[in-house]
Amino acid sequence: MNFTDALTTPNGEESFIITSLALVSKHTTRAPSTEVSPVTLSPEWSRLARLLLLSCLSVVGSLGNVFLISSIMIEDHLKKAGNAFIVSVALADLLVTSFLIPSSAILLLAGIDDSLAVCKFQWFLAACTFLVSVLSLFATAVENYMRLCTTQDGSSWFNKTTTTVILLLIWIVGGTSSGLQFVFSLSFDYCTRKSTGIVPYQIAIVALLILLPIVLTFYTHVRIILQVRRSTGAPNYKPSLTYTWDLALARTNFYSFLVFIVFWLPFGVVFTYATTKIIPNSRILYNTAWFGLSKSCVHNVVYCLTNRHFRSAYVSLFHYCCCKTNVSTVRRTRAEGARPTADVRVHIIPGYNMYSYTSPQRSGNGNYHWYWGKQRHVQEL
């Protein structure tokens, strides 16, 4: 009997050896999985296409978030303690665009399709920034309500000290909650798509740190809209320019909140289903997750398109970064009385000087104007 005869039975059927070799060959030479990777996206796309997409999202998103943070630092009307909550959201987005997304691009450059360690890191960072964004958006809505719809001076509610304490608490709560999940695996495992079954912890986190702040944020914005509409409809009422700018910023913050909901709602629905059942197909879960993460790249555009002060600051920053020909660290001496001291002058190129037309002296009113205090004064008269 030769070797060929040993591989076949008398009935012409394959022997056990042939069957075993076929199974081994099947598992060693099978085609790559078509499931979406939580780190490097779908393998149906070419590696170059995924690398270009992630690189563009990282660069554009990081630059936009830096512009958003810088706008509050250079624009006169935006220099308020309460606007630090907007910076908190932008900083959370900056962590996504400068750490989470580039880590996926690095794996693609290294020729690695997936990595459990990198996935764990990304899931921790995404959960932390998500919680920080939710809580910061809620604090922003409360600050806008206090500024527009109360008789109290804005500094007595959200001054530098209270704002700093609230921001520290927000980041501590977000980092601690995400860290516990990361270390002890207390909730749904995003990377393996398996649930640990610790339902009380999951319900507490979702209810207290996600659902409740989101509902209260929406309710607060609705209260602002209704009260402002009712108040501005009063006869013989003319709001000050500062109050109008504050109202425009509150409207922009509401648009920012709606954009956040639109981007993260699909993943929230899928994630809620995933905590109770194992999802065999990763396509829906990971695609919706990356759709939510892409919010960090476009969130800053909302402020540029819907608010004139941010738009003006973006233009100034763009010209300063792209058109400045030299850097000077020496302040030029000016004659006294040549220009109001509150104006901000940005020297970009020789002969091209810009002034901030939103400074308090140019707006005609450097102090806050609170509508409710004015309405009470009018009623007393």
C-alpha cells in the first residue's frame, strides 16, 4: 500500500488524516475577518484610506479645539469665568483628537490590525471624556440660566473660585468612574463585546452621570428660551448689547448640546442593548462608537458658525498663525490717549492691524446688564 492509498478508505472516502489537514489549512489560511475593529475600523477599507481618514480627523479636530480654547482667551466678551465650562468640553474633545485617534493611526502605520491594550486605553479615554462632556454641558446650561434669568450678579454665582472647584469635581468624577470600570471591569467590555453582569453599577452610572444631567441640561435650556421669550415680549423693553451677546452665546451652547446628542444617541441605543446581550456582529457597535467620537472633530465648528465672537476670534487666530511674518516680544511705546486701553490689537503683517470691536469701550457698556433687575426697576417707577 502506498501513501495515497493510506489516505483513502476502501470506499473511496477521505481518511482522518485528510480531514485533519483540511481543518488545519482552513484555520491557518482563512481570509481576514470582515468584522469592524474597535481600533482600526473596517478591514474592507484599504489601510491607506483608513490612515488618511484618521489623520485628517486628528489634525482638523485638534486645530479646531485649540482655536476654540484660544478664542475664549483672546476675545473680550468671552473672558468670563462661566465660559470655562466650554473650555472643559473642548479640552475633552482635544484628548480624543490628540491621543485616541492618533493611537489608531500608529497601529495602522505599524501594520497591526488590532490591539487589546490599545483598545482598553481608548475605551477608558472615551468614557472619561464622554462623562466630562456631559457634566460640563450641564454646568454650562446652569451658568447661562443664572446669567440671563436671575437678578444675581454673575460673579456671585460662577466666579473664578467656584468655577475652578466645579471643574475639578467634574474631571475627578469622570476620571474615577472610568478608572473603576477600566481596572475592575465593572461594566460592559467594549473591546470583547461582553457584559460582566454587574447591573447595579451600570444602572447607577448611566442614571446619575448620564441620563439625569442630559435631561436637566435640556430642561434648563428650554427654561432659558421660555423665560427670555416671555421677558423680551414686555412693552418698552430694549435689551442691552451685552445681554444680547450673552443670549446669543446661550443659544450657541444649546446648539452644541443638540449636536452632542445627535452624534452619541445611536451609540447610546446600541450600547444599552449590548449591556444585556452579546452582540455577535461588531459592525453596528463600533461604527456608531466612531460616529460619536467624530463629534470631537466637528464640535468646535458649531461655535464658529453660530456665534460672531467665536467666528471673529477664529479669523484673528487664523491670520495670526498663517500670515504673521515675524515674532516680536518687545511692546512698542505709544503716545498717551492714542487709543483706548481696552482694545485688543493683533499685529499680523506690517500694515495690517486689527482691533477687537467687541471690547467693553467700543460696545458702549462694559458692565453686565441683567434684565430682571431692569424690569423690577421699571415696575417700581
